[in-house]
Amino acid sequence: MPHLFIKELKPGQMIEDVYMVTQPILRNTSRGDLYIAMYLSDKTGKVNCRMWQATQEIYESLPKEGFVRIRGKSELYQNAIQLIVNQVEVIDPDEVSLADYMPRTDKNVSEMFNEVNSILGEIKNSQIRALLSAFLSDKKLMKEFCTAPAATRMHHDYLGGLLEHTFTMLKVAKSILPLYPKVQADLVLAGIFLHDIAKTWELSYKMGFSYTDEGQLVGHIVHCVVMIDKKADELAANGTEIDRDIISNIQHMILAHHGQYDFGSPKLPATAEAFMLSRIDDLDAKMNQVVTEIENEPGDSDWTMWKNPLQTRLYRKKVTEADQLGE
Amino acid sequence: MPHLFIKELKPGQMIEDVYMVTQPILRNTSRGDLYIAMYLSDKTGKVNCRMWQATQEIYESLPKEGFVRIRGKSELYQNAIQLIVNQVEVIDPDEVSLADYMPRTDKNVSEMFNEVNSILGEIKNSQIRALLSAFLSDKKLMKEFCTAPAATRMHHDYLGGLLEHTFTMLKVAKSILPLYPKVQADLVLAGIFLHDIAKTWELSYKMGFSYTDEGQLVGHIVHCVVMIDKKADELAANGTEIDRDIISNIQHMILAHHGQYDFGSPKLPATAEAFMLSRIDDLDAKMNQVVTEIENEPGDSDWTMWKNPLQTRLYRKKVTEADQLGE
Amino acid sequence: MPHLFIKELKPGQMIEDVYMVTQPILRNTSRGDLYIAMYLSDKTGKVNCRMWQATQEIYESLPKEGFVRIRGKSELYQNAIQLIVNQVEVIDPDEVSLADYMPRTDKNVSEMFNEVNSILGEIKNSQIRALLSAFLSDKKLMKEFCTAPAATRMHHDYLGGLLEHTFTMLKVAKSILPLYPKVQADLVLAGIFLHDIAKTWELSYKMGFSYTDEGQLVGHIVHCVVMIDKKADELAANGTEIDRDIISNIQHMILAHHGQYDFGSPKLPATAEAFMLSRIDDLDAKMNQVVTEIENEPGDSDWTMWKNPLQTRLYRKKVTEADQLGE
Amino acid sequence: MPHLFIKELKPGQMIEDVYMVTQPILRNTSRGDLYIAMYLSDKTGKVNCRMWQATQEIYESLPKEGFVRIRGKSELYQNAIQLIVNQVEVIDPDEVSLADYMPRTDKNVSEMFNEVNSILGEIKNSQIRALLSAFLSDKKLMKEFCTAPAATRMHHDYLGGLLEHTFTMLKVAKSILPLYPKVQADLVLAGIFLHDIAKTWELSYKMGFSYTDEGQLVGHIVHCVVMIDKKADELAANGTEIDRDIISNIQHMILAHHGQYDFGSPKLPATAEAFMLSRIDDLDAKMNQVVTEIENEPGDSDWTMWKNPLQTRLYRKKVTEADQLGE
Amino acid sequence: MPHLFIKELKPGQMIEDVYMVTQPILRNTSRGDLYIAMYLSDKTGKVNCRMWQATQEIYESLPKEGFVRIRGKSELYQNAIQLIVNQVEVIDPDEVSLADYMPRTDKNVSEMFNEVNSILGEIKNSQIRALLSAFLSDKKLMKEFCTAPAATRMHHDYLGGLLEHTFTMLKVAKSILPLYPKVQADLVLAGIFLHDIAKTWELSYKMGFSYTDEGQLVGHIVHCVVMIDKKADELAANGTEIDRDIISNIQHMILAHHGQYDFGSPKLPATAEAFMLSRIDDLDAKMNQVVTEIENEPGDSDWTMWKNPLQTRLYRKKVTEADQLGE
Amino acid sequence: MPHLFIKELKPGQMIEDVYMVTQPILRNTSRGDLYIAMYLSDKTGKVNCRMWQATQEIYESLPKEGFVRIRGKSELYQNAIQLIVNQVEVIDPDEVSLADYMPRTDKNVSEMFNEVNSILGEIKNSQIRALLSAFLSDKKLMKEFCTAPAATRMHHDYLGGLLEHTFTMLKVAKSILPLYPKVQADLVLAGIFLHDIAKTWELSYKMGFSYTDEGQLVGHIVHCVVMIDKKADELAANGTEIDRDIISNIQHMILAHHGQYDFGSPKLPATAEAFMLSRIDDLDAKMNQVVTEIENEPGDSDWTMWKNPLQTRLYRKKVTEADQLGE
């Protein structure tokens, strides 16, 4: 039986299906009875859920974030669908088709990863090649790199988003680097590949997207630098010394890639390569964000709602025909 | 006899040559005698100049900005070269090889302009094509477009700079537009071509680079919008009506292309095309500025002086070999 | 039968009357039936409205913004009045007494307009007179000028607001200009008259106040400049040449009248006249806004609610007697 | 013998005249001899002065700020006039015509003060009248009020500047208050009269303009509030009780009159009267500053130098004829 | 019978008890009947309350802020407890145990006040001692000083909070002053004692915490300065003259203690003592705020909700054992 | 023969002594001869130096930063001492008494270091003790820790400054932690010890104070985090596992210790300990900076020059007697 998606729920349906559960809380009703409040979600949305006549035991059986098979009924409460659940059973994530529960890039992951490898393969500097190999040959890390989102919201906030963002930036860089021949292409390509690699560590994306404790306290920008320093140490221990100049230039590009202090960069760009990386990152992040906001706005109005991070509403009426250059 | 460039002047030389003169002022010496203070310059630099025993007549013969053949001598004053002039004769600019006096793009102007035409030729929307034709067929304007600098300082501040900046942006756009298929390519290309076109009107670049009065009071961003509105009116008067939607979308892209209010944009980007234009403009301007700052810094230090507009010193040591991807 | 105003509605009333309708949306109930959600409003307020048992046909008959005669009943829902409608009939706006539906200045429009003409009549510079005549003799524009609001919210946000704001500013200017004799009075008066004239184009005020697409994308500040340039071109075509100096000074005043970049001015004031215009505009806008906020706050508390645009609550207790100078 | 003004000094003149002396310092020459460096000034300018072969005794006889009769000679040093002094004699300020040494309003002080009294005489609220009388009858304070500058630089930075600024603001208020009948005129007029009254205490203007220690540490804004509180206490001790509501409203207007925190106002305007006061203050200060900058710029260029506090150069070309409304 | 605390209320209880009442409003029901809406609160929380079948007379008998004995019933409305009241009787605050209704420091007030006296007793400068004595011997003021909160929210927002904040700051100062021997300890201690003393005047804390009208219009920072000036005047009238230098240094410390203009300080720190005071104030306020936010967050999550004034969520997991240095 | 200090130089002296040389440049005189311009300095100041009749060989023998024995003569040039050198000989830094050339803390280094050890010895958490031991037992690092300045300017900008700053902060923390018992003292003490430890790596202080290339590109804040991660890895490799919770809490404190993004912190404080560390750091840095600015200002004026980083002039008149609490 196919999964019943959240956005397809109608009030008054009897439901027996598997959903992702988050933030279960045990509370007292006004009569003093116990009930559980929680969220149920899949990749199409999230709803409130109440389980009346709950017990301490049921509550303790629930993961803070995980999967449950529920049996219950949908109802309309304050203009929104809510699920009233009678039974709840914890499900092993391995039994679940994750694809139904988490948004995911609509591009081909292995093709993108191959293309990333191919572009990085054009790097000529042997030390940079060695450093990147240390990352590319780290299978566990590369698997996470292909799975992680690039952010929890704003842009590329879906599984595979980190890879897609990195891939697109590499494509942009490769096509425009010939226009700026004074820029050290090897550094730019290496910097792009590594600039968000610690998102794999900063973000939690097993069940929904959030920050790990360490990620929140330290941040991916700084942890990228730590990861590079450690990889370089490992290489040195195995006889492959990377010049500190190369390491600190790549680290600088990463530290400066948000472009300004207010966005969490502890350094402003101070090399041509750092400027290029920060601009390509901003370009790709903004284009993904703007196009997604435009596509996701429901209805057919020409203007979207106010978008606070962009400080504007967006105008999305197409004024030129479809069969143009970019398509 | 070849021109003696300012930066090659040594103290104690007898000089008879043509220089650009700017800001002549008539003053009294402490004894009450009249003298003229002025600047003499060519594309390699600018020096102070004094003409003692001057007269009101000589002063009034001088242009505020123009060319003079001087006869005099160089001397060292407060660690800088200064010219003491005995004779000064005003020269018609037409007799002068402007190339010696104004910095100029080192790229081929007609090749760039042809390429601009070629890229714009790929636009499919017939109304946008008509609008651009109205500009491209304006010979006087196109001559200025190929001659003007893109700015008086910071980036592309040399003759042909406006064309070079526009050309490079079009190249960038053409290569990255396929990566963002939802973006209306025709609008982006038209917006790039027109985004700084009123620099031809805002800037004065006959003798040195400065702002015209109107340019300073109104600004190129707003005047671009005026120019587009007038061209559209002319087209309409000749039977070619352009949709107001297309006009206002292009005007919006231009008004928003500085990306933030503080940089003089009266509108923030509110379309995908406006975001892309503002990011490509920033990318190309910053790369030109950073590479130029790095190249122009005298000496061989790894770090440049503090660059206030960038809020940093720049690190310019090459850490990778020359024969890399980008070259 | 007089119109039943929104603010006089009580729950449980049977209603048959004409209201302005905005933002109708067709939705499904939880049972899958269709219903229409929309707003109904007049100059005294706006309420939610639901039409159950709606059809696609009824929905498509409704204007996005227009007038409807409804038959239905009021009820209280979540502490607010809501209308449940059984019948809805679209009404031609021409049959409607607009005065009931849109807030309007309580000052006399024709008296104000005459006074504007009279003050502008004192301008001595013949070119400026010619330029203003080109606007004053544009009957369609002047009708809009007398009708448009000065803004959609904040200050003078009612029909006739643009005229009232312009009129008051001219009165202020006329009374204080003698205190600043170095300021060119003709420029200031002309600048005030034209500074918001493109609000007639930027705003839509047929049914409620909003921005036109072009207005939102380009903005009234820039379009004022376009309008002036075109009027000057028309005059020139008819043999009346206006000095570019005069045109660009007036355009500068308008571009700079918001006083700072953050408020959408692409230029900062750079002439004495531009400083005076920006200060008089700010004075009149703020006084209208503050007095209105104080008057409109319901209840009798000495302090209003927090006013975010002013970053304060307002204290409105009168501490002096009424019979004072200003009354 | 008339005073020889600084700006009329030519090199090589023998001079015996009285100048204001500031910042005398005793130093060693390279040979170990003592000399005194100091500034000499009058209302037309300031020059460096050196007294060679000085002694500790001469140095100690000099006031840090005062008047001296010097005998010496002018010379040109690094493009500027410098005085070499042989004799110096301290002069009692009472023997000096202060008018030669300090810039002063070119308006009639007693006429302005009478007009201030006359405008304040129209106030109807008896308590406010009583409070103002306590100030107006304070002869010492009123003498300072008529003498002090309004600032050390930027606007009204000359003797009588405080009175002129207050006077002009009262004139503006009186002419525009009828346009805003909801505003309590009595409060506005009282607030204007008192808003800068503590400049008399904050500034030192006996010899040049500077801050007193207390003025620098506490500031005129806060001290105005202290002065009002004390005057009210004195009145209460004499049987005239002023409502705290009136006092705190006036104090609020004063605290908020700089309009924003960054300019040293500890409160933002929160009453209609405070808004009006802050706007009239800004209007008059800016108009005085801009007109003065335009007038004082030497030369005949259309644009002034860059004015940092205004973040612009100023355009000062007159584009309309002289015989206009404002004159 | 002990007071039934708000946070212990369950739906469906019959209640007869005394609560603090705030913001009573008389309104019409949809049927046109009168009812009163008001808040009832004690130190543990605040709930909505409705009295149906109310009369104008009952409404007018209610204080805007005061105590009432109510008889009624609790119910659940929109997930929150609400009281439906049948009878309401106004109670004299003197009959009420204030401790049940207002949050209060959990430290010992008289011990803290004694310690404050003891630390101030170590001041050596006799004039400062005299000034402080004038405050310490003002019994009414000292009673308020021991009762007032330090703020209405953010930090030390409970009765006794002003004393606790002042006390802790004095303890910090006393322990760190020996590390900075160049700092004038007497000034720092006096400044700390007086820096918020006008909170007693700025805040209303008889029933809930709010601002007085005067406090809101003028602010505690400025009123502290007024209070000091008046105390110094009184002392002078009694023969004890305090140097203006000392007074203005203390006043400066107080004016500058918020550390930046944006936080309402009209002066930035300009003495070593002002820097120290502003830093100790910030340290103690932030530590109280952060620890309180961490303690008050319900639930057992490691991260608190987003705290807007701190621009972060707070991490509160203890990672070290309890028996450490600080305990 | 004792070193002749720069600040004791008088014009006309014959000099033969050792000075620090920085920034030697080879230039042409106006006659085309070669000369060398360079700076000579010691801990008391820095002067310009010219060596006429120089050769390419001499120039190439000079270090960019190092020590030279020069023979020459002092002269006065433009009001400043300048050295004219005939002979120059490079000196091995090891032969030089560094104490004459670099400013140095006036506190006892070994006493401070012992006290640091003693305070850290009170930490109870065994994992934190282990982590700190890994740093404290790193002899090379501890030697640098005792030698490095805390900054190149602003505060503690002298040899031993890093130790003095860390030591004072630990003293402050130890004395105030008992006032905030909910704060985890062990974390605060560890965080203080490590918060600037990478200054040893960021700064170059062999000859004058500057940034290393790596330090400039990456920064001490980030490198502290790298150092901690590596030490933890080493400990783990040796069997002592440190909880990631502890590591990331300490790293967070360090990343957030500048307190705001604009000052280069990539994270804002999000734990009570991070808030305390950032406030103690700011307190100690500012007190050192302010006291030093006050002490170093030459002359006896009550006000220092304008201090741009503090946005104020400083008032330094002592208004209380010397024998007070703090001394």
C-alpha cells in the first residue's frame, strides 16, 4: 500500500500508516489525564498529532526523532489538519523508505558526484590533488557529502543539497575561470569542494534537518578548517607534506566565504580566490533560494508573499517566451 | 620625439612636451607676484606644476581641463617630482595622441563589441530585440559605449572599461545561464547590456575621469531608466510597441543592480533576473578590482597596503604553479 | 437605504448591502465541498467572509478587487465579526458611491488644489513656470493628483492624501523660505509639487490601496524623474527649451527627498534646495503619521501601543489647555 | 590703529598687534635652547607662531587661552604664514574688542532677543509662562544665551549663534503650527526656547569655541533637563507649582530633540510635540550648515569639496534668477 | 486558607480568592450586553478573566491596577486557563500579602543592604562620602531602593532586583579593583551605587512592573543625574560643597553606563571609571539574564528557545560535575 | 656602553649603536645615485634613516626586519629626528639584548605563570585537567605563551602581554565566579587560559609586532579551535578520551569570545560560560587599553587626543585622593 502523504490528508479519514515523529511531549489534560503531543511528518508536510489516554510508558517508548506506525483519524482543528491517534508503534528507520519522508534533490546524485570528481581531476597542483584525494577517498565522508542538505532552510535544504550546491558552484567556476586568468584556478576549485564539507558534521539529517550540538556550538565554517588541518597532518604522517601556504590559503577561502562578518565569517576575503569563491557561493545560493521561493509559492499571483531574508516580495510573472537561450 | 612619461621623470631634467593640465589656479606669492599652480598628467601619473611670473592673461588662456605644451624643468620638492614651467601653450586635443594620456583597456575593443553584438543576437524575444536594436543602432551612443570607463575608480576605471565590463558580464551570463534554466535569459542579457549604459552620460572622460554635473546630481542608474523609457517611446512612435511588463522588468533589474540601498540602488532585487544581474555585476567588478589592486601594488611584498573599500589588505603570493586550468 | 458600515456590524444581523471585495479564493472544505473565502470592506474596516456551497462559476465571476452586493448574516468567530454569505452579485463600480468605501481627506480638495496653483503661480523663473504648466495643464494627471493617496500606509493614506501632503508642504515652504533667503525658492516650490507626482502611477487606489506592478518594480521616485524628462522633451519639441541645469536640479531634489539610502533615495541631498525639500517632506509626513496614530488609537489610555516604524509608544495626554496659539 | 587681521597678513611684514593666543607649549630646539610654540588667531583665521630664545618665565606668564600683544615678523613656512615673535605681553581681555577675535552672528542680537520674548509672550498656559519667566528673568543666563554659539562647528558656530538658532526655530514654529492644530503649541514654543539653553554651560566661548569639562562629560541635553528641574523647584519653593506632566513633557522634547540615539538623544520622540521640535531643529541646523558650507567654500567651482558630515559634495551653482519669492 | 496560585489552577475549579487585576476593559457582547475583560495574576502567572452580565458601575469600581477578591470558575479556552467570574470585590492592597503577587529576590534584602553600606563605608574621599550619605540617609528612597526591580524584563525583573544588582556589582568591583590600581576606586563604587537609583522613580512596581509616565518620558539615566545635582545642591545649602569635578565625573559614569548610544546612553565612556562601571553593569546584567533564561526554560531540552535579545538559543547542558570551584 | 635610546636622541649627535631595522628600500636620488631608506627603532621609538651612496650589495645584505650596528649622525628634518648613516653592519639577533628593543610587561613573568598554573590547578574536572595539561606540558608553546604580546596594538601590545592578559582574566574570574554559582567554573577557567593561546601563532614578535601570513589568513580564534582539537586527538591516541561535549563547549567559548560578529567571532555566546568569558575579556582588554592611553598621552592636559577605536577623547584628571581602596 503506498504511503499516504501528509499533504493529501483530508479531515475525517481513518489512517494507518508510517510517519516521522518529532518532539513528542507528555502533558496533562485539564482533567489531569495524560496525553502525548507530537508532530508527524513526511516530505510533503507536518501535522500536529494528539494521543489521548497516553501513559508514561508509551511516551518513553517514543524516539525524540524517529518513525512510528500510527492508527488514528484526521480532523480539522483551527483550520488545520490534526491527527488523533489511538495506537502508536515505533518503527526501525531501516524498514522505512526514507525517500518518502525527506525532501531530496531531483538531480542525479551519482552523476553529479562523478562530475565533481571529473572537475577536481583537472587540478594540476600535486599537493592540492593529494589533499583532495584524502577527502575523496574517505568513503564514509563522501557518502555523507552526497546525502547531506546544504542548509536547514533558505537554499538547497534537501537531501543531496550539499552535493548539488557544490556541483553547481564547480560548474560555474569552471566556466568563468578562463575569464579571470590571474586567479589560481586550482585553489578556487579546491575551495569550492571543501567550503561546506563540514555541513556533513554540522547538520543532522537523519530525521528532518537540524543542527547537531557540536555543529551549533562550533559551526561548519570552523570545522572545515579543523578537518583540513587534520587531513594534512595525516598526509604528512604518511610522507606527503602539504605547504602551509596552500593549506592556509584554502582555509582562508573557506573562513571568508560568507563574505561578511555578520554572516558568520571570521575573516573577510583577502585573496582573489577568496573573493571568487564567496561570490560564486552567494550567486548559487541566492539563485536556488529565489527560484525555489518562486516555485513554492502557492496560487497564481504575480507577486509572492513578503520574503524576510530577501527583504522583498518576489515578482514571478514570465514576460518572455519559454524557448529562449537558457532552456 | 616620443612622449616623456610622467613616471619616467627624474629631477633636474629640461622638459619640453605635451601634458594634460587640470585645475589651474592663479595665486599670489608672498611678495604679491602672481603665479599659476596646476597639475600636469598623462596615463602614467600626475605631478604638481608651478609657473612663476604668471599673468592673468596666461591664466585665462588655460583650459580647466585640457592639453598644454610646456617648457620647463623638473625638481624634487618634498620627496616628489614637481615641474617649474617657463612657457605654456594650449594644444588642441585633436592634435594629441589620447592614448598617451588616458589609461585604456588592454583588450581589443572592436572584438569585444562584436562579441557583445553576437551574444545579444541570440536573444529570442522580438520586443527585447527591438529595444536593444534601438540602442545598438545609435551610432553616437555606441561609440561612447566603446570608449567610456565603467567607473572613475575602483574597477574598470580606464577607457573601454564600460565595454570590457559589459562584455565580461555577458560572457559570464552566457556560460552560467544553462545552469539556471528557470531564469529568463533574454532579460538577463538585455539587463547586462543596458545596466551601466548611462555611464556614457554620467561620466566625463575626455580629460581624466570625473562626473558630469548631471551625472552627479541624477546618477547613471536612474538615467538608464530614462533612456530606456525614451527609446521605448520612440519605438512606439514608429509602430513598435514594447510591453510595459518587459520595460519595467528591465528597468527593475537596472535599478536593483547595486544589490543594496547603501550602494545607491533605490530598489532591492525582486526578480530572479535582477538577482542574477546584481550578482554577476558584483562578481566581475570585484574580480577586476582585486586583480588590479594586486597587480598595481608596487614592490614585491606578499601583502598589499590596506584597501579601505575592501576593508582588508590583500595577500598576493602565488601558491600554485602557473600552468593551471584557468590559463 | 444608507450603507451599513463595517464598523457598525453586530453579530447575528441579516445583511444585504454592497461591499468592496478583495482576494477571493476558492477552497475545499474538509468534506471536499467548494467554498469561497474573501474579504469584504468599506472605508470603516474589513471583515472575513465565507460563502459555503460555492461553485467554480461563482468564483470566476468575482473580480480580484471590486464591488459585490451580498446577502448573508454576521457572526462572531474568534472574537471577530465574520460574514456568511448566501448570495453574491458583482456590481459595477460606477454604480457605487466610492466615498463610502475608501477613506478620504477631510479637507476641501478643490480649495487645496486652487491654493497649490496659487502658490506655484508666484514662481518667477519662466522655464520652471513652463515646466510646471506642462504638468498643471495635463488634466488627466491633475485629476489623479487630486485623488491619489500619498502612501498605502503610514501617512496620508487616504484619497486626496497626495494633494493634501503636497499642499501642506507648499504652505510650510512658503512660510519658511523667507527665513532662508539664500535658498532658491522657485526650485523648492517646483520640487515639492513634483516630488511625489508619480504616486499617481505607482499606487493603485481604485479599490483599496496597493502598488501597481510597475510601481513596485520601478518606484515613484524614479518615475517622477522619467515624467519630468519626458515633459521637458515635449516642451522642447514645441519650442520651449528648459535648461538641463534646471531639470537636473529638480530631478536631484526628487531623487534625494527620502533623505537617506535606506529609505530608497539613490542620491543624498547635495543642494540647499534638496536639503530643504527632504526636511519639509519628513516633517509633514511624520506630523501626519504621529497625529493620526494618536487619534486612531482606540480607548483612552495615555500611551498608544508600540509603533514599530517609530520605534516607540506615543504619549498622547494633553497637558496644556485647548485655547492656545495653534488653534 | 585698526587691527591687522590674520587673513590679510603677507610674508615679510613687521607686526605689532593683539591676537588671541591658544595652546602655548614650551619646547627645546635641537640645540637645547627653549622656544615657545603657540597659535595666534582672530576671527579671520589662525596661524602658527614661534618665539625663539624663550624662557620658562615667559611661558608661565602666558594664559592657555587669552590675549597677547606681540611684536614680530611674518614669514612663509611650508606654504603658510607663520609669525616669529620677539616680544609678547599678556593683555587683559577686557581691554580687547572681542568683536575682532570671534566670529559673530551678522543678525541684530537685541532685535532677535526681543522677538524671542514676543513669540514666547503668546504662550497661554500659565504654568509654562511661569517656567519660562524663571529663565527669561535670569539676567546672567540670558546674557549668555545671547552670546553663546550653538555649536563649536557644523552649524551656527559663532557668537550669537545659539540665539539665532533659537530665534529662527521659533519663527519656523510660529508659522507652521497653524497647519498642525492638534499639536500643543505652547509646549513646542517652550521646548524650542529651552532645547539648547545648556549650551551656555556646555560650551566655552570666551576665547575660541570648545567644550567645558563638565559640558563634555555630561552634555547640554542632559543639563537642560537639570536646569528645568531646578527652576521648577525654585518656583515651587516660591509657591508656583508646575505640573510634573508639563515638566516631563518639556524635558522629553529636549532629550529627544536629536531625533536618534546615535546623535546622543537618550530618548526617541514619543509625543507629537517632540517630533515637531526634532524636525524643526534638524531643518534649521542643516539649512544653516549647508548654506554656510556653500558660502565659505573658496573659489568659484560649482561643487564644494567633499563634506564628510553630509556624505556628499555640495552643488552651489545658482540656476534661477535672484529676484524670486524667497528674497 | 492559603492562596491558590495561578500556575496551580486546573480547569473546572470553583475559585474564591484574591488576585491582582490589571487592564480591566468594558465591552459589548455580540448581543449588546456588557461584559468586563481583565487580567488576573499573582507571582506565578497571569490569566484572562471574563465577567459576563457586568455593569458600568462594577467596571468603574475596578482599579486599573489593584487587587480583587473574585468568585468564579476556571475553564479551558484555546488551550489556556480562563476565569469566568460572577462576583468581584475590590481589596485594599494593604490587606494583601504582596509576597504572593510579585516575584521577589530570593536573597536576603537586609543582609544585602548592610553589605552595600559596608562596602560604601570603605570610600575614603570625604566629599563622595558626604554625597552618598545624603542618599543613604534618605529613608524613603532607601526603602524604595531595597524594593524596586532593576528592570521590567530581561534581568533582575523582580522586587529587590535593583538592590541585588547593585549589591552584586559592588562585590564584583571590590574584588577586581585591586587588579586595576590606576582606577579611582571611590568613583567606581559611588557610580555603581547610584547608577540605577532612579529606577525607583522610573518604574512602577506596586502592582506588576511597568514604567511611570515620567520614567518613560525622561528615563532613569537622566533622572539619576538630576537627583545627584539636587542632593549636591542640598548639601551645599547646608555647607557641604562637593567639587563640580566629582559631581560631573559621577554623572558621566552614569550617563555612559549603557556603553553605547543605541542602548540609550547619551555619552560614551570617557574615563577609566566609566569604562569599568559600564563593563561591570553589562557583566552582571547579562549573567543574571542568561542564568535566568536557562533556569526558566521549561522542559529538559539541551537548547532553549530562540532568545531574541541575545540573538541565539542557549545551550544549557552541564558538562562538568557539580562540585567545582564556583560552588 | 649602554644603548642610546631613540627617544633620547638629539640633533647633531655622532652615533654608533645597534638598532632594529625595518622596511629597507633601495631608491634613486634625483641625480640617479642609489640610497637606502629604512626605519631604525628600539623599544622607545622609531626614526627615519637614510644611507646615501648606497649600493645594491649593501641593500641586499640587509634583513627586512633585523638588527644593524650603524655609524652616523642625527639631524632634524621636518621637525623630527632623522639618522644619516655612513656604515651599516648586520648583527645576529642573538647578540642583542632584546629587552632594549621591544616593549615588555612590567610585571614578573614567572610569578604570573606560576599563578596561572596555580589557578588552573583548582579545576576539578579530570578531563579538562588532562586537556590543559597537554598544553601546560608543551614547553615550547608555554615559552611562547609567556613571551607573546596579546595584540599588535590596542591592548597588552608588549612582550609578555598575552600572559599578563590571561593571568589578569583568570584572577578576575576566580574572584567573581563565587557570585555566579550556576556557571561552570572549570569551563570558564579553561576557556580563559586557551582563549588567545593561538596568538603565539598568529603574531610575529621577534622584531616588532606583526601578523604572520597564516595568522592573518586564518586568525587566532579559529586556530585555537584547531589546536584544541589536535591536543584532544593526541590525548585520545594515548588513551585519554575527552568528551566531545567538553571540547565543543570550550571551542564555543573561544569562538564567541569577541562577543559580536563584527569583531570576528563566527559564533555569538550561547552558554553562560561563553557570556562570562567574553565579558571578562572585554573588561580586561578595555581597562588595559584605557589606562595605557591615559598614561601614554604626552603633556599634562586633562583630556587626551581623540581615540578613534573608543570614539571619544579620554578625561584623565584625578578627582579623588591617591590613598584609596584600590591602591
